[in-house]
Amino acid sequence: MVGFLWKGTLVSADDTWVLWATIITFAAASIYLEQRYRWAEKLSGPVLGLIMAIVAVNLNILPTDAPVYDAIWTYCIPLAVSMLLFRADIKAILRDTGKMFFCFNISALGTLAGVVVAFFLLKGLLPHPEQLAAMATGGYIGGGVNIFAVVSSLGVSETLLSAYMVSDNFMMALAFMALLWIPSSQFFTSRFRHPYEAKFETQGSSASEAAQTKSAAFWGKKEISLLDIALTVATAFVISTLSVKFAGLLKTTFAAPEGGDLWSQLPAMILGNEFVILTILSVLAASLFPNYFKSLKGAQEIGTFIIYAFFVVIGCPAVLKDVILTAPLLFVFSGLIALINIVWTLFWGKLFRQNIEELAVASNANLGGPSTAAAMAVGKGYDELVIPAILVGLWGYIIGTPLGLFMATWLKQYL
């Protein structure tokens, strides 16, 4: 709490070099700890990065917003996702996404249940609860694009949006920590099927007896050349650039007429989303030229390191002081929805005998979207779940806004 005694932050938002150095150092430290200490491995590297960022922000060391963070979201994440899709097999996608799709929709119903419960418990204590319900539905099934689509459609005030985003960002950090921990917890692995954790453990234990943790063995040293790095990075840049350009072109081509309704806006929202196009182009390229992409070494390692840095950035907007002082009930509102989503997903997932890893990633895809779900799959070593995580997250983009607007219309009659 010492950091709250002065105004501003120790590192300013425009101190680009120091911010980059801090983010990369936190990411490197989280990997080091994860691979060296078993207690850190149990928490997982991404969680450690989140905690480091949250502590630094709440001690007023790092700013909550900075151009560097935007650069990581805008440039680094597409590159990382592209690299992590280099070995995409379209047949495997069609085969493996089925379970994840089922888990995702179970989790989406959990979001709806959480929104209804939170609305009726807190509607008399919150301003415009139907608008908050709509934003939470869109955001906790889709993502930021859905929140802002709902905001635009319902005319939500900037004040309400800002307060909600503060609580949402903080709760997301906590939810991600829980979801990263759950699949590795003995409590859950003893009660759920856990094939990916079992595989990860087997690979880790057999890869190197000298390794101090499974993570260290799993990410052991591999042969890699300068040409591998050059081709990997260049290919990722080309795919990411084409995705951004095509998404921009499609967004303009399918733009809705002035004053058009939501349904007329959906084609541009979906086809104009760079992650939709990025996934299509990456999977298509990897399927058409499998030998080339399989020959590239280092893509998983480079992409994963970027993802660890991304988790550090996720923790930066989480300012506990702001939540407590300006939006305590919104914290309860967001937290209740996230909690019900996770509990609902695990309950019905257990009933339908689903794997704990897919349930946790599906819940993450609901609450955070495709990028955080893919980051979780990578951070946990579930390589087979990276592509399904992205695809179901994109499905959330499709259904998030219509469901959000439906909830606003339906719940408004109970005010």
C-alpha cells in the first residue's frame, strides 16, 4: 500500500524502454521460476507473470495503461498466435474442436446464468443494471469487441463503461489465475479426466531426470539454427500482415449502411476481425504446406515467450484501489458472474464426463476470448488445444453481441 502515498507511478507510461525491459524481465523471471521450483510450477508461469504485474501496478511502480501495452496487444499477439498455429492440421482441428465446442457452449450458459443471478441480486444497487448485464454477457461470452458493440447499440455512458472496465479487468486477472491453477490441482485431477496433464507429466518425467520440474523437461533444449529463426519470424510477420490487411478490406467491404441494425453489422464485425482472418490464413497455410511449417523450429518457443509477456500485460490494468473506492459493487457484480461461470462449467462438465483441461480452457475462452484461451493452452503445455481454443473463442465473438442485446431487452422489464 506504500505506493498509494504518492501520485503517479515510478515508471511513467511514456518510458518505453523501461516498460519493455520490465515486461520482458517479468516474463523471463516467471519462466525461470516455473522451470526451477516446484512451487512455482504449481502456480504456473503465466500466473506468476500476472502476480508480478498486479503487485507492481498496485504499488504504483507501473502504469495501468501505456503505448507499450497496446503494442503487445496489437503487434506481438498476432505474431505469437501465428507462430503457434504453424503446425495446425485441419483434420485434427475438425476432430478435436468438437469437445471444446461442447465445453464452450456449456460455459456460455454459465455466463448467462451468472448474469441473471447477479442482475437480480444487485439490480437495486447498480446504475443501469440491464446495460451492465448486456456488457457482461457480451464480454464474458465474446470479448472486448462485443462489449463495445453493446455499448454502441445501447448508448452506454462513458462513466459507466469506464467503471465497469475497471472491475472487469481486475476480475479477469483473478479468474485467469484460478483457471490456470485448476487443471494442475490434485483436487480436480482426482475428480476429472485429465489426459493432457497426464501426457504433460509423462513427457516431463521421461524427458530428463535432471530437470527440476516437468516444465523444464518439456521445454528442454532443442536444435535450432539462425535460418530457423529467420524463417519463423518472417513467416509470422507475413501472415500477420496479410491478416490485418485482409481484415481491414473485408471490414470496409461488408460495412453496414448508416443506421443499420445489429444483424447488418455482424458480417463486418466478424470478417473484419483480424484474429478470424489470422486463424483462417494460418490454418490454411499450414494445411497446404505442412512440410514447410513442420520444418520451422523455434516457433513454439518464441510464440510461447511472447504469450508469457502478454500475461504480464493482462495484469497491468488491475488496480485494486480503484475497484474498492470507485466500483466496489461492480467488483461484486463481475466477480459473481465469473465465479458462477467457472462453477457451472465444472459442474456440468463433470456430469458430462469432460476433461478438466478442456473445461478450464473453454471457461477462459468465454471470460477472456480467443487470445487468452490460446495463451492458457500454450502456457500449460496443451499444444493440441491451442487451435480449438482460438476457434471457440471466435465463436464467442459471433454469439456474444446478440446474446448481450437479448439480455438487456429481457431483463429491462424487471426493473
